[in-house]
Amino acid sequence: MPPEKPVYAHRDDDPHLTDDALADKVLRFIQYAAMVDTSGISVMALGEIVIISGEVANEAEVACAGDAAASVIGVASVENRLTVRRDAPTRIPER
């Protein structure tokens, strides 16, 4: 079954994208590179400035998503407004 959204590909490295195309590229890269569930994340791009907001499972995902967004070609700065879901477990279960 094909994924709902296309995954990030190197052909996405065009630095001259519209704001909407850049926002979509950042969201796909967060999912691809940081392996973060992006269903609760929204991305808005204003030129080379990207704002990511929404909820993720833990603090590590907040940091990973921000780092992934900052590494996307065409992004000059990231405002990370992600928060941890209230219903998220407070610790990682042991294996």
C-alpha cells in the first residue's frame, strides 16, 4: 500500500519553493529524517522562516523535529512551537 504522503526525496532539494511547497517539504522531512509521527504537526513557511506547531509524544520528538526542520535546504530559521501531548506517557516503557 503506498504511503498517504510522498516521502522526502532529494529532488525536493530545490531551494526556490513557494511557502506552501517549503512547508510540505519540511513536514515530509520531519517524518522521514526524525521518524516523528507528523499527524499532530502543522508547518507554516514565511519565506525562509518555518514555524512548526502541534503536539508530539515526548520532548525528544520536539527537539528532533526542530533539528530536522532546520536542516532542510531553503530554511533559514525555525520557530519550534511543538508541545508534548498531555496524554503521552511520562517515561519510555522498558523492553
